[in-house]
Amino acid sequence: GNHGPDGPDPVPATSEAAQRASWEKLHRTINGTVNRLSPRTIKPLIHGLFRDANLLRGRGVLCRSLLAASLASPDYAPSYAALMAVVNTKLPEVGELLLSR
């Protein structure tokens, strides 16, 4: 089989490229949503996030993005908290990760 510098390569490069593209899209979706979050936009953005992003797969990205945004824009912290509260009701493991970070 194919052996890269890190040992055997279990997936073909095309599959790896597709995975990377899908991961980058997930990243953009989550970060873009967090960046546009406000009391006015929260409802449609939450619906879009659940529709467009696999939040279980992107839970680390979501937590990192929310923590960074809260530090950068403390005035929006209530919106970030509201987003997390909704996510936590549907996916408690994401809420647990945010707490541990």
C-alpha cells in the first residue's frame, strides 16, 4: 500500500482532499455564523447552523470560535451564550466541551 511519512495511508488522496474541503467548508460555516451573530440575527443563523453544519463534527471549531468571539466582542456575549444554550439542548456533548475549555 501507500506509505506516507506518517505510516500507511488508509484513504486515497482524492478522498483526503474531499475531506479537507468538507472540513474547510464546515469551518467557514461555523466561523461565519458566529461572526454574524447578534440579537437580531440569532434565530435564522441558529436554524442555518443546524441545517448547514455537522455540529458534532465541528464542535471544537464552534467552541473555539465562540470563545474567541466572546473575548473580542464582550458586548455580544449574550448572543453567543444563547446560541450555545440552543446547541446544548440538542447536542449536550458540545456544551460539555465548551465548559471544559
